[in-house]
Amino acid sequence: MQRIIRIFRRMHGLTQEQFAEKAELDYKYYQLFELGRTGTPSLRMIEALAQVMKVKPWVLLCDDPTLISRMTKIPETELCQQVKPRPGRPRKWGLQGGELRDHPDLSKDRSRQWLH
């Protein structure tokens, strides 16, 4: 869903802030949503995003690229492209689920010092 919305927003030359304003959403929350850092969006949010895009809410929940393309005018080839990580944006490491312990820059001996 975020990918469809991001592509649509960019196609129409809108910034995240402008799109969030049109959907009457908090800009920072929308920014986190587009990056995939929020939970499942509420029905109200899906309806607001769909309204800005002038599509029915079900289009945002659909998994058929041909149908999405037809309804949003986003080229199907763009919807089906593999997402590539941006250069210069390293993965963030946190303390949840042993991530720090699995960090490639930390040896097992050093991670024990931090975790015990």
C-alpha cells in the first residue's frame, strides 16, 4: 500500500507534507507510514488516502498490479519493480530481539559485555 501511495504522490508532484495535508493527516505520522514504520493503517486513514487519490479504498488493499494500474494510472511496470535499498542508508540496529548481538560489527565477546 505504501508503495502505491508513494508512486502516486510522486507522479503528481506532491511532497509528503502536501499529500498529508490533503488527506488531513499529521505530516510526521504520514511520513512514518510511507516509510513502513507504523502499524496497520486505520480504515479512516485508508479512506482519506483513497479520497486524495480519487480511488475507492479497496484499490489500496488490492494485490493485483494490473487492476491497481488501471484504477490509479500508475504504470504496471513501476508497480512491479523490485524495491532497491537507497545507497548511503545503512540498516539501523536496535536492542530488540537480539539485533545488537547479531550486528556484523560486533564480535561475540564484545556483544556479551554489552548484553550481560
